[in-house]
Amino acid sequence: RNRHKYGQEMSYVTDWSDDLWRGYLRDYHRIVEETDVQVGRIMEALRESGLEEETLVVFTSDHGEGMAAHHWVVKLMLYENPVTVPLVFRWPGVIEAGRVDRTHLASGVDLLPTICDFAGVPVDPQVTGVSLRPVIERPDLPGQPFVVTELDPNPDEPAKTGRMVRTDRFKYMVFSHGRRPEMLFDLDSDPGEMHNLVSKPEFADELRRHRQLLKEWQTATNDTFRAERNAL
């Protein structure tokens, strides 16, 4: 949170007043509004060129923004605000318009296989992601049981890193360094991620389950991440 090199933005906000936080949120939403204008220009160009009905449009982002939750700005953390990004698919006559899906899990690594699936192009079997086309066309189908996000907050210190496992209800985070390197949140009852459940006996089974999911994912993807010894 207080590093002064890569990700130093956090060190700028330690003494911000409520009004400064409000100003930051105002400016962020203004930038989003301008982005919307530019997307509109692209969509208008598709209409004018006669390509609207033949084009799959995908709108997404590489990461989210702290948005003042936990007094956080920019990315470099695995809270919901930085890791949650928009994912919009639009193809008139092919994809149902106006439907919002808050049930199925998705990751940025799913973009390539999804676009290839719609284009009828085979995907290399080494690709980690899965096509989202089945759940886009059939929202009643079950999706993937979990997704994993990687955090590498400092290019000069590659050993300092973290991982997140997100299931339908819970989120598990674990870091390579720190006195308390694990976090477990029940996003149904605690969407603000304010209560770490790692030390709660009643959630021990969920903690073990998410640890195991991460281990399986690491094996499948040759991920060499190592957590603190007292974490796993």
C-alpha cells in the first residue's frame, strides 16, 4: 500500500479528505463518460459502413480501479474493484441484446477462445481459457466453477506476487509475503470484503477447498507461485 516506486499512487492518498475522495470519483466517472463517447464513434462507423450486422464487438478492460473502496486507487490489489472489469459482447441477430449475466464467471484469458469460437477458428490446446460462447447463447448452462487472477505488483521484485481464486460465492487471496498472507471473503454476505474469514473455524472447509483449487490450477498451468509457508 505504501510503496514509493511501482504503484506509488497509493502513497499520494494517505491524507486525503472526504472531498478529495469525492473529487477523484467524479474525475474517474468523467473519464468513463468520455470513453463512452469514443465507443459511440466506433459503433457509428460500423453502422455507416454497413458492417454492424457482420461484426462481433467486444468491450472489456485489462483491470479495474480501486474506486476508493478500502481507500484504494488504481490496481495492484485483488479486491473486487480492481479485478472486476466490464465484459460486453454485441452482435446483432446473434447475441441477445440487453441481457446482463451476473452468474457465470469469466476471465480475460477466456477472450481468445471465445472470439475464435464465434469465428470458427480452432484454438491451440495449450490456451488456458475457455470459450464463453456456450453460456452467452445458453445462459441456463453451468459455467466454469472458478477463475484465477495473478498479481505481480513490482517488476523489480518478481518474487513478490499473489493469486486469487474466485468461485460463485467466495474469494480466496494468498500472497508470497506478509504476516497474514491469506484472505477469504464471503461475497454474498460481505460484498465490501471487510471480514477476512481465514481464521474462522466454520469456514475451514471452504479455505481448504480454495487452497486445493489453486494448487490444481498451478499444476495445470505450470504456475510456480509460492506462498508464505504459514499460508499453505
